[in-house]
Amino acid sequence: MRGEKLCYAGAAMDTMLSLITPVFNEPKIHENLPIIDHELSKTGLPYEIIAVNDGSDAVTTTLLNGVNLASLRTFTYAANIGKGFALRYAFEQSRGSLICLMDADLQLHPQQIALFTNLMTLVDADVVIGSKRHPLSQVDYGPRRRLYSWGYQQLVRLFFNLNITDTQVGLKLFKRHVLEAVIPRLVVKQWAFDLELLVVARHLGYRRILEAPIRMTWREGKSSINWKVIPGMLQDTLAIYYRTYLKRQYDQAPRVQSSQDIPVIVSGEVLKERDDTSRSPIEVQGIIYAADKP
């Protein structure tokens, strides 16, 4: 069955890369995934691609199901729950010691992934994130988007004092143990997921966060960021501030939770609901979050 194999690019087995991409109404997904696969083959690492279909329309779903790559595993559910939920779900299915989170529309070129993996090894970073404001970044996006981005980052600096110039770029690389500690604590499922991810990582002591250059070609009409979503994004951001500094929720042991309680189609087969109550509800394919470890 498609997705059963791992792809190798000449590296040892001790490091594997899992690339996770959430998919929502992406009409070029059948073209974009082979491009991602080609670029991952240049990293020198064994790798897998996990595409999570977050309630896309029938056109995108059909195109995604038609992609035939040995490295690819696809997961589909009916409702559009949000980027945060899709990434959490995919992480539970992943097998890599390095986890790359990437948007599916390829406004960010995947050729930078090899650079990200090399930088992580070179400086022993916990996290490598793309930044539009890196001096070597090649960025083409409109003035309105620039204004939204600049304004939001000023707000982030004011509230969180993050030594990061850009939290929202949809290309990030994590060591697995960082996400094992961070993801169970996350609450945001949509607009401010990227911010919460980095705020919690730093709060837990993962401070080796390196910003890296990107190649970005912005396409009008493709971005989900517009004036209509600003109220929701501000609400999520204020909620993160409240949980960080007032409630101190991120200091607490994470809640026992899982995204495994929704019907999901895996490469054309419906996953059955789990009936093994002896296992932790957040233990998935041998992955146990940090909260469950003795």
C-alpha cells in the first residue's frame, strides 16, 4: 500500500526526517507534493511526507488521493478543524527524529529544507524557523501583507519579548523531543498556532531557536491572513499571553488528550476506533509524550 516505504537519500538510520504538511483546498497539491519529495531527496536523510487533508473540497481530496509517492502517507477527515489540529494529528503519526512543518501551497520553496537540516546539525539548534526578515531571504509579497506581518510582530515583541523577528512563516524544523514536550500543552488550533508553538518551546527552556533565510513567492488570494481573521488572531494571541503570564498554564503538566477520536481515512482505508483502553490515549504508534514518561 502507498506510504508503507521509507525513502532514503544515503544517510544513516539514526536520523530520519518527517515532513508534515496540512492541506486545505489546495488545487495544485498533486504538483506540489512531488516537488517537496524531490527536495527532500537532497537532504541526505531518510524521510517521509505526511499530508493531512483538513476537510478539503472534493477536488483537492481527489487530487491528493491520486498522488503516488513512496514517501507519502495521507490522512483525511471531513471537517476543517484548523492548521494546529492537523499538525498535532500528523505529529502523532510521524516517525522522524526531525520534524519539518511546511505549508502545502509552496509559496515557500522547499529547497530551503536541506539548509535547515544542515543548520540544525551545525549549531545544535532545538528549532530552525524561516524568517522573512532574514537578510538573505528572498521575499516577494504585497504591501498589505507586509503591513499585517510587521504589525503582528510588534505585538508579539510587546507581549512575549521573543528574540525572534518572524513567528508566522510556514516552514519550521524541530527536534522531535521538543515537539513531544510542547504539543501536548498547546490549545490554539487555528490562527496563532505558530506563535503558541514557539512561546511554549521557549517557556520550557528550548531557547536555541535559529532563524534561517527563505525563498517566498506570495500569490494574491492564497493567503488566509486578511482583515476578517484579525479579530480571531488577536483573541488567540491575548489568550496565549493569559495562559503564559497570568494563569501559568504552560507550567502545568499537559492535559491527557489525543486527536485520535475522529474518523480518519488513511490512504483509502478508514481507521477503526481504538478499543484498547489499557493504552494511554496519547500513545500513538510507539510515541509517548513527555508527560507520560516516568
